[in-house]
Amino acid sequence: MIRENVDLQALNTFGLKALARYFCRVDSEARLSQALDFAREHKLPLLLMGGGSNLLLRENFPGLVMQVALRGITHTLQDERSVRVHAASGENWHDFVQHCLSQGWYGLENLALIPGSVGAAPIQNIGAYGVEAGDLIECVDVVDIRTGERQTLNHEQCAFGYRDSVFKHSLRGRKLILGVTFRLWRTPQPNLRYAVLAQALSDKGAGPQEIFDAVCAIRRSKLPDPAVLGNAGSFFKNPVLSAEHYARLQQTNPDIPGFPSDAGGPVKVPAAWLIEKAGWKGRSHGGAAVYEKQALVLVNRDHASARDVVELAQQIMTSVQQQFGVALEPEVQWVPPFEPPFL
């Protein structure tokens, strides 16, 4: 079950070369328990992988890489309006969204075609086109990595924020996600607050299937397929600025887009706009490049090394900081963890 010196290149969507000292794929809770025992016994650092879609492997991993492949979807009807749907952490996210749509369980359509597994959704609080997974998550089943004790965390305990959750902070490295329970709708609740999506559906219906299809079409037109061009999706978070900072930027950049949370409150600015305005769209460094159709995505253009990607990312962060006074934060998980560049 546990193998040594395993090549991880095919297991991360960036397609970066890295070796795991030990590797195992767990598809049952019994195997999961055995793998955790092995890591504890040998005092190994642990790296949890799902689809490998949100990882930047900067070097070989000296411990145990565990690919979580737990499967299963169950549901219980709540009432006339809603349904509780539980999915194991190893379920493919996009396949899960499709399954829910086919069953008449609505709410996840805007999150179609996001790469990765169900277990990654609460960690990152994945979001797109006006919807975040945390909006629909009722609870998360976890196991304590050190003790093996199971626990269910409710919505409040997950502390969801913008691309953020408790799993990235106090519970990072302490809990492993076994499954996620969502509260979905039995009648359509279309969310068209995102302007690009509303525009795409302006001459069509706005039912769940139409939203799903439109989201897939938009994503395919803007984002590269990792099977063709290695990438980890959106590389940076959209920065959230104070209203005062945003107003100062508007004085010299009147075309800067911004999305205020409320009147006079923080303003979210597209990182892609900042990166493109700073002149990075389409540029490359070594084998890594900024995708020419979407500046938020870094790609493995030509046998990139992790060093190529890291240096390109750091150059972009430094450039945006110097030009706009905005500190970009990676959305992708760096292994070892991200450290802010010296500016």
C-alpha cells in the first residue's frame, strides 16, 4: 500500500517534477487509519492530496504523501425546499456538481468545472460566479491526524471567508477531511449576480442547466485545460482593499474595476487586472508563463521547474506591490508553504 520514492509529476496539475519519499492512495477508512499510523510511527510530515489541482510542489517531499480517494454520495430530504447531500472527500468536484444537477439538487451550478476534489472545497472555500461552497456547506466530517478521533464541524466552526477557512489556519495539518455535507435546493435558486454570467444568459433561459452550461463555456474559453497546459487554476487571490486605498488608486487608474462589499466598505479588486496592467500578461520566465487569455493563471509552458514558477510569481507580486501598493497573496497551496517575497 505504501510505496517509496514516487514521482508526483502526473499527480499535480501543474505537471511539476517532485518525488515523495513515501506515497499511498487511500480508498477506505481502514487504509486511511493504517496510513496515519505509519506516518505517526515514523514521525513523518504528511501531505494530503486530492486531485492535485491547487498545489505548487516546490521540491521533493520528505514525508508521506497521501492521496485521498474516498468515494460515495448519499442524501436525505430535509423538507419540501431542501435536501442534505453528503459526499466523500475523494469525489471529483465537477462530477459531483453534475450528479447533483441530474438529481434535481440545486445551488452548485455556478461552481461547475472547478478542478479538484470535494474534500478541497471547504479548505479553500472555492468560489466562482457569485457563489462560494461555504454558502452551501452544512458540516464537514474530519479525523484528527494525531489521534484518529472523528469529529463533525458545523458551518460556524468552519469559519469560512474569502478563499479561506479554519482548515487553512488553526486546523491546518491537524485534521483530515473525510466528507462534506451540503444543503441544496429542490427548486431552482438562480444566482446571476456575476455580470459576465448574466450577459451570457441574456438571450437564453436562466435555469440550473443553462447556468451550468454557461459557466462551463465561460471557463473553457478563458482557462487552459491542465491536461493540455499544466496549471493550478487561479494562482492569486483577488485582493480586498480599504475604500480609501481603492479611492487613491482610482485617481491614477480611473478604469480600475472594484466590487465593494457595502457602501464605504472594503473593495475587492480583480488580481488579473492588476497583473495585466503591470504588463505581465503573456510574459514568461524559464518554462513558466502568464496565460495569454487570463492573467490570473500561471502555466507550465515548456517543462517548467518549480523554481521557474516561484520566481515568476515573486516577480509579479513585487511588480504589483511597487506599482499599486497592493500585496498579492497566492491562492495556490505552496509546498513548502508560501513566504512573502522581500519587497
